[in-house]
Amino acid sequence: MGVVKMALASLFCASMLLACGGGGAPPSPGGSSDGGATPCPAGMTGTPPNCELAPTSTTASGRLVDDPSGAALGGVTVGLAPWTAGATPMPEGTTAPDGTFAFTAPNGHYLLIIGSESSIDLTRPTIHDNITLTGGTQVLHAPVLPPIPTITPAPMELNGDYRLVTLSTTDEVPCIQAFNAQRTTLNLQPVVVDEWLTENARATNTFAMNPNFAALQKTITGYGYLSTGNTAPSGGTSCAEVITVLQSFADPYANSPHTLWFGGTYHDFGVPNQFKNSGVIEFPIDPRFAPDPNVPIWP
């Protein structure tokens, strides 16, 4: 009889799984009707019942190289500032000999700064990157800038490495010197040469050298400047001459105390039947102060 009772009990449980506790746990309160598990509460990670507090800080890492050689750049200053206009950047060390860097910071939206952040640095620009730290470990990747027709970027401008170019003493240094000289006469702080603006200005200006530039420009849309604060002059004899004309028109970006960064290049192309001298100059409002209405997302 004992054996018979046990068999009957087993059959009863087979038809009444929930009553006997077999076949899995009952649905979680608030669970979906299709049997999906209730997610962990806000601020926690994992899968119920194995929820744990989500990390409130991020260990971020990246790598810095020379553009265009790809050689590692060691000893370059790394800083981090909250995504707030006027926020003071906190030093986060320097890049290692192999170009790598790492730091730990609370989760949040930041401006990553790699470089001297000096207006008198006429050797290399400074990187100003828009990053969001989301918790745990995170590899930071440099942005790929919008494409410019006929221009093929260097490999390190596409692979996620942070990169720094070397400023041209003939095509670019005179531009920043002339721009900052004008800023001084207006009692405005000098600006810092920015990496993304410099790359963009170079590519856009080189595009102007293409013999088919006029025709291409009419048929291609979706390319151009990283900021509304820009000018693309042709003619003249120097970048300083162009900037003098620019300032005389009281450009609201060029004459704003919230303009912090600059990128510019001016070159004698000598292209027959086209612009002999041409340049691209960019000088955006600090994107932390106010998003550019035409370019709302900084790289």
C-alpha cells in the first residue's frame, strides 16, 4: 500500500505542478505574461534573483598615436572635466610610452582633454572629446569625423585610436597666431587649437584643390564643417589677411568669449583655373555652453 500511495502522489503532483512546487517557480510579481523575468531594480545589475549594485564609477582606457605615422605618443597630458561650461579639468595623468592611458572617475558626461590645452602650443592641437562614462570598465574610442568628398582619411583617423597631428608652420601656425592676435585686441581670451577642427579644416581645404571641386560641390550634400563658426575664404595673400577681414565683420562666433577652440589652414594651391589661395577656419562656441544649432552634437 505504501508503494501505491507514493505512485498516486506522484501522479497528482504531475497534474498540479504549482500546488506541489514542481516544474519551476511561480511567476514573479509584476512579471510579464509571457513568462519573462522581472528585471533588477534601477541602480542594480544582473538577473533576478542575482541582483547586485551597479558600479557607480568607470575605469576608462584608450590609446594615443601620431597622425599620420601611427607611432605611439607617450607623456601627453590627459584631463577630464564635467560637461559643464567653464568646468575646471582634473588631471588624470599622462599617456604611457606605448600611448595607452587609463583613469577612474564617477559615471557621467565629460569632456576628455588630451594634450597641452595651451593657446601658445603651436606644435600640436589638443583633443576635446565628448564622452559618457557608464560604469565598470570602458574602452574609449576617438570619433570618426564626417566624410569629406575625394578625401581618404589616414588609417588612425578611422580605427578608434586617439590621434594628434603636427601643425604646419606655413599653413596653420600663422592662422592661429593671427586669430589670437585679433582676440587680444578685443580683450578676449586666446583660443586653443583643436584636433577635430584641424582635421576637418585640412580635409575640407584639400577638397577645394580638386579640379572638379565646383561641379562636385553642387552635387554633394551632407559634408562640411564641424561648427557654424567657420569661414572658407579664397584669395588673399595670407591667413592673417583673411582673419582681419573676418573680424571686421564682427562675426558673433569669432568675437564670443565662449569661443575656446580653433582649427584653421590656409594654402597656396596653385591650381590652374581655380582658387590659387584657399583656406578653412573653424572657431565654434563651446558645445558645453550652447549646442551649435546647425551642428548640435560635438564629436
